[in-house]
Amino acid sequence: MKITLNNRPEEFIKDEITVSEMLNIKRFTYKMRIVKINGKLIKRDEYDNAIIRDGDNVQMLYLMSGG
Amino acid sequence: MKFSEIKNHLAGYTVGIAGAGGLGSNCAVALARSGIGHLIIADHDIIDIGNLNRQYYFIDQVGMKKTEALKENIRRINPDTRIDIYNTELTRDNIPVIFRDCDIIVEAFDQSEMKEMLAETILSVWPERPLIIGSGLAGYGKTNKLKERTIGNTLIACGDEESETSDDLPPMAPRVGIVANMQANAVVEILMKMKDHENYT
């Protein structure tokens, strides 16, 4: 499937993946973040169940300590 | 537009500031100087001498509650800005109450866990309310790495999105101040696009 990740095209072998799978595949390791699928917030406790499908617009923002 | 007209417009809005450390104190001061009518500032911390390397406080305020010191400092800059303070730790339960009347909210925490908690709470309760996040400001230099990124219409991230503070990469006044003022700049830009108390679109 093809999706848009942070405004760039991305391709995955599977037809659909969970947010947790995407984070693993992309090696997005930093622990705190915001994830949105098609503009909708996906909370941390929804990562294992939220499905990313072909054509979805996924946005991710790392939240770095410091302020 | 003249500054007097900008100030008159901004006087009609309420901005929430979650945290009164390096980001929150500097952002609040910039917003008060710009003429924002009402600031709601929440923090439960006390000023430590180590905070003075970047936070908008003075040596004789060490030991004071940050919210009370910041309210006093802003009063000395622009007494026309109304300041409401909450000396409390922000949680998923009290955030929707404390920031209920805000037109826009600034995330100004230090810890990434708190940043995520606030973002999840705000975006769940008010998906369309503008939220300005600070992410990535550790160390010094690398000015060109600092940027503003808009996600959707109303979520804005300011910072380099990669540097994290540590003993060897401390937060310092120049870079923290830049990001705090980027956040204030984003607030002003969004509020200037709003018609009087209409929702942001």
C-alpha cells in the first residue's frame, strides 16, 4: 500500500498495518510523540489497534524534552 | 496594520500557557508585550537558581512560585494584560477545566511525557483548537534547524524536532528564547487571522 507520511510518499508491503507496526518498520524509536491518521489523533493506548490503510495521510511529531 | 490596531485586536483574546519555565515564561512575556488581553498560566514549580539561565525571572525571585513571579513580572511590563494563574500540576482531568475559555493553547512543558499528555488531552477534548507545541531546543547554535511545522490546520510545532536536553546538551537562553518567541509569533499570527471570537478555520 501507499500512504503519505509527514507529507512524503511511503510504501509498505502489507495492505494495512497498525500504528505500532509502522513505528517498528520505520524504526521510529523516540518514545514521546503525536500520531494522526487523516487528521484524527491516535492516542498511545490505541497504537496496537489503529489501522493504517492505502491512501491514508499519516502525520507524526516527536515530542522532545526541553523547555 | 499599525501596532495600535494589532494590539486592539489581540486584547480580545485569551491564551493558555501550560508551564511557566523556559518556554512559558518567555512566551508569556512576548504575548503580554504584544497586547494579548488575557493569559491563563499554569505551573506548580518554584523558581530555582538554575532556572535563571533561560527563564524570565530575577535572582530575588528564587524560591517564589513561578506563576506568581511571572504574574508580577508581566504586570510590570503591561498591566493591561489580565493574568489568571493556577499553582497546580496539570493533569488529564484539570486541563479541560483550566483552559476551557482559551482561544489558543501554548504547550510549554519541559518533560516529553507531559508534552504528550497535554497534546493528547487537548487534541481529544478540542480537536480544532489551535495548539502550539515546543519540541527540540537543546544546546546552542544550529539556528537554521529551528522551524515551524503546521500539522493539519491547528497543530503547530516549533523547534528542531530532534534535540533533547541532557547534562551534555542543556537548555540555554538563546535557543529556548528563540523557540518560545516562535510560539508567541505563531499565536499572534493565528489570532490576527481570527475574526472577533469566531472559531479558527
